[in-house]
Amino acid sequence: MSPPGLGSKRRFGERLDVLGLPDFRRVFLAQSVSVFGDGITPVALTFAVLGLTGSGTDLGLVLAAQSLPLAALALVGGVWADRLPRQKVMVASDLTRATVQAVTAVLLLSGAAQVWQLALLAAVHGGAEAFFRPSAGALLPQIVPGASLQRANALMGMSDNFGWMVGPAVAGTLVAVVGAGGAIAVDAATFLVSAAFLAGVRPPTLARSRATQSFVAELRNGWREVRSRTWLWAMLLRACLVLCIVIAPFQVLGPLGLTQQGYTAAAWGWVTAVFSLGMIIGAAIAFRYRPERPMITVTLTGATALASPLVLALGGGPWSLGAVQAVRGIAIGVLTAVWNTALQTEIEDEALGRVVAWDWMSSLALWPAGLALAGPLAEALGVTTTSWLSFGLGTLAAFWVLGVRDVWRMRTRPRVTPAG
């Protein structure tokens, strides 16, 4: 019999065994450093733009300039993720973004920055990110055996959310000490460190069942991969609708509602922070939880987003919103690991980059519309009524997929082609 506690330590060690794979360890460290920097930039850039003009419109322009190329070029990035060595695409993207952030930092530190320059640089940053994300999502099954994929995805999720929790907290201090330009220079350095880790990754050569086709043909084949799986296109459509109707509007309704209740920005910061903490816990749960019907799990965990507009509609303050956001964070931590593992298991390696790109594109497609409509609706109808509207329409958007047979039929199964 094992001494008390030894079994649990051994099980915990087994969950981290994936870090013993050199290529995965390099990718994990690259993301851990890079995401920390990503968490710094939004805060630093916000203070930079407001320091230049004090205009919320200018701030929205700069932030939109980054998100629009990311959505527009995601499918293009997916094609190249399936054509070129994925780790090389990721290194090129990191080096491009390091250059962009370095130029931004120099402009800000020299006092020469203008809003149009920051918007242009943000657009280049978003374009480079559009090539990175499909490659990153498709690389994992090349370097991790199929049996360890969900543990690898859970670890990546924990790293991602830890960075997004710590980065913004550090950003405030950095901006106060070295200014917005200095904080963005730190982000530039994290991209260089990430590129250095990724440069050492040596995945096995990707086996292809067909010769390379024209760009348009490969783009079309990526859509065929999505369309041929009813559970996949249904879940992508569901995510697109829920993000537009529920999650994006809450980013506006939440702080607006708390402000009307007399709370400060600190209250909204608390609500945001506990969501990230919840996602770390959810990713830890995903180490062991392997649902038999993954799409049902994704549907139910994703539907926890409905609790936030419901609580806001009922007049809840920061404590109740924080509680439901923490629960939602746990649910999304599980969802992310289960969803990514399902894609990596069901989609052939040679098409995975394009399918991951469709996943990103569908997530971003209606996000700006959800943000743009929430404010005018809240002004016209009030925060409470708009929150009820979000909850009601969001309930339909979240649960209609339960009527799709293939969503129920899709089962967890071992990956057919484990990393070689």
C-alpha cells in the first residue's frame, strides 16, 4: 500500500507528464511568456491613447484596428498553417509582433506617437496574430500523443488564463513606473523570448494525403471539412450567436450597470479577475474530466454565460456578478480543453489549421456587432431591459443545438493518428 498522499502526488505527476515532452515544453513556455505580455498591452495601450487625446472614440478605433484584421485574415492564416511548417509560421508571427510593439514603444517613449500610427501598428499586430492562432491550435497534436492531448490543452489553458490574470495587474505598475511605452516594450521582449522557445520545436513532418492545391482550392477544402460535420458547423454557429447576443454585450452592460449602481471601475475589475481565476480552476478540472459526449458538455458549460445578464437584469451587484463569473470561468476552463481536444481528435492533421481558423473566424465574426449594439440599446431601453433581452435571446442561441442529432451522437474517442 502506498503511504498516505503518495498516490495523489503520483497522479498529479502523471497529469504533468506531458511537460516531459521537449517540444510541448517549449510551446508551453513560449505561450506562458507571450500571454503575460499580451495581458500588459491592452492596459498600456488604453493609457497611451487616452494620454494622447483623452478620446474614447480614438481608443475604440485603435482597439478595433487590431481585432478586424484578426477576423478578416484568420482563414488565410489557416491555409498557410496547413501549407507551411506550423512552428515557423508562429516564429514569424512572434517576430513581426515584437517589431510592431518595439516601434510602438519607441513612438510613445519619444513623444512622437499619433493615434493613426497606433491604429496602423495595431492592425499589423492583429494581422500577424491571425497567422499565429491557427498554427498554434494545429501544432499541438503533432507534438503530443493522442492520449495526452486533453492534459496538454488543460495546461495551455491554465497558462493562458494565468497570464491574462497577472499581466493586467502588472501593467498598472509598469505604466506608472516606466510609462505606457515602457510597458509595451516589455511586451515586445516577451515575443522575442517566445520566438526563441518556438525556434527549438522540431515536430514530425506532416503527412499529406493529397498534393498542395491552389490557395482558393485549399480555402474551399477547409470549408468542406467544416460543412461535412454537422456537429462542427452547428457548434460554430452556436458560439457565434452566443458571443454576439450574450458575451459581447455583457462587456458593455456589466460596467455600465455597476456604474449606474454607484460602483467604481474597481468593482468591474474584480468581476473580470475572478472569471480568469475560475478558468484556471476549470482547466485543472479538465486534467481528469473526459466527457463521453463532449459537445453536450461544451453546450452546457457554454450556457453558463447566461447567468451574467440574468443577474444584472435582477439588479445584482459586484458580489453576485463575481460569483456567477467565477462559476462561468470554471465552466469555460473545462469547455476550452474539451473543445480543443475534440477538434484535434476528429480533424485530420493536414486540415486542422484551416478548421481552427474557421473556429476563430466564427468566434470573432459578430463580436463587434454585439459590442456596438449593446450601448445604444442600453440607452434606449435601459440596462435592465437590455439584459433581459440578452438573456432571453441568448437562451435560444445557447440551447438550439440540443435538437441536433449529431451533437448528441458525437462521442469522445482516441485520436487515430498520435504524434509520431
